[in-house]
Amino acid sequence: MKLKNFLQQSQQITRLSEQKTPVVSQHEPTNTSSESNNAFKERLSPFWLRYLLFIGLGVLFSVIAVYIANYAYKQWQYMQKYLETDNAYVSAEISPVISRVSGIVTEITFNDNQMISPGMVLVKLDKSNYQLSLARAKASLELAKQQAALAQEKIPQITIEILSPQPVPENKKDQIQQQAFRKKRTLQLQVLNQQKKINEQQYNVANATFAQKQIEVIKAQLELNYTNIVTPIGGVVGNKNVQVGQQVLPGQTLLSIIQPRPWIIAYFPEKQLEKIQPEQKVNITVSAFANRQFQGKVDSIAFLPQDNLTSNSASSNSLHEIPVKILFDRSSIQGYESRFTPGMSAVVKVETK
């Protein structure tokens, strides 16, 4: 009974307390739980943040280390197979076009940077003086020809008869007359022989003069031809230095022709030359055509005068950079031959293995 009464009293007290403070009974357990969670988070947050940060940095450093190791390995493999330099330039044969004679420029048949063919007339000079010189030389040649013909005609006209032996007369007077005649005849033969030699010499001189006049005609004809300045080679016109109406002189450079057979001069440190051999394949990138890769091969180690040797520092003991001549593969530059200009920069990669 006592236990039953105690339980009933407890139930009554509980119902009274719920009726008096319903709101507090509903929210107090929640507020207590939130406060507990917040306190727990406040105690645990710094630890977990440090822990997560440590883990993240560890992963990041691991990724970076792997990337660096992979990059270094690939670079090592690349350096074992290729030698690369960006100290490289396009080169080509540049031929000057000069005037062989003096004269006034009357016509120019080319434009700047034009592609020209062998045998093309580039510049024309005034021909009048050279036409006159040719006519004068031909006239002199004709006169010399006639003089040589006359000299030749005189040679057969002189005949020398040699006396046959005659018996000595018994009469003293006849002997004297015979001796006088022989002496006179001998003197005549000497004179005629001398005249014949003179005629022959005159003929030889006339022939020599005729030959000289022939040379003068040829020279005058050449000088007339030289008034048309012709290119013996093909290529691209550059360095134009001539205008219509200009007086040009013999030996004066009027323009240059860049031949469409370019090559590359690449500078490598001399310690790398041991790995470079003729016929090795080369990948070439010319800055002017960055989207196009050309192919070539090593030709030779180029000669460089002592005064032009360059080094990587001011020290006299520094390693020098030596030029290497690289030839383009003709098929890889097809269509670009006339677009290359000496001095264009390039990057080359020599395949050493």
C-alpha cells in the first residue's frame, strides 16, 4: 500500500509540474543538448582543422614531388636524345649584281623583293656610246684586214734566182768581168732577200694588227651587251640600290639576289659538339613560321674566325659557342624557299640518338 500511494503521489506531482511549465519541459532538454554539442565542437575544431590541414599539405607536397620527379625524368630522357638551342639563324647565299660598264640607267625591270629567274634583264643602260665604239672598232678591223691582204700579195712578187756554176773563162778580161757580174748578182740577191724579209715582217705585223682589231670588236660588242645587266642566277631581289637616270660605274653594286637555298647556322656550347655528327636529323622551328616545323640534317661544324668566338661569360676560360651548319630537307621547305630571309631566328633540336 505504501508503495502504491508513493507512485500515485509521484504521478500527481509530475502532472502538476507539466501543467505549470509546459514550455520549459519541452525546450530544456533541447537547449541542454545544443549547448553540449557546441562545447564539444569548440573543443574539437582546432584539432581537426590542424589535422586536415596537415593531411592536405602532405598530399599537395606529395603530388608536387611526384610531378617534379616525373618532369625531371622526362627532361633527362629528352636531353639524352636531343640537343636544343635557340641561338640559331637562317642563312643563305647572297650574290651581288654589279655593273661591268659605266652609263646612265634607262630602265629597271624588277621590283623590290621580287622572285627572278636566271637570264632575266634587270637593268638597262644607255647604249649610244657603246654602239658608236662598236662601229669604230669594226671599221678599224676592216682596214686592218685590207692591209694584211696587201702585205700578203707582196711576198710572192719577189723571186730570188740562184746562179748556176759557170766555167772560168781563159781570158783574163773575161775572168774579171765574170767576177764583177757575180759580185753584183750577189749584192742584188742580198737586197732582194732583205726586201722579202721586210715584206714578210710587214705581213706579220698586219696580221697581228688584224687580230688586235678583232679583239677590239669583241670587246666593244661585250661592252654593248653589258649595258643590259642580266642575272646569271635566280632568287629574291634585295638591297636595291639603283634608280632610273642614275650614273653607274664599273664594279658598282646595284642590288643583291638571295638564292632560294637557305640553311641554318646554330650555335652550340663546344662541350656538346662531341654528340653532334653529320647526317643527324634536326627539327627546325623558324620564329617567322612558328606553326610550321621543318626538317633538316647536320651538315658540318662551321668555321668561325678567332675574333668572332663568343663565350657565355667575360672569362677567357669560358666555353665558346661554335656554329653548326644545318641543311634543310628540300621537301619540308617546299613553297617556303622564297620566304626565308637571312637573319631570321630559329630553334633547332638535334636528334643525337
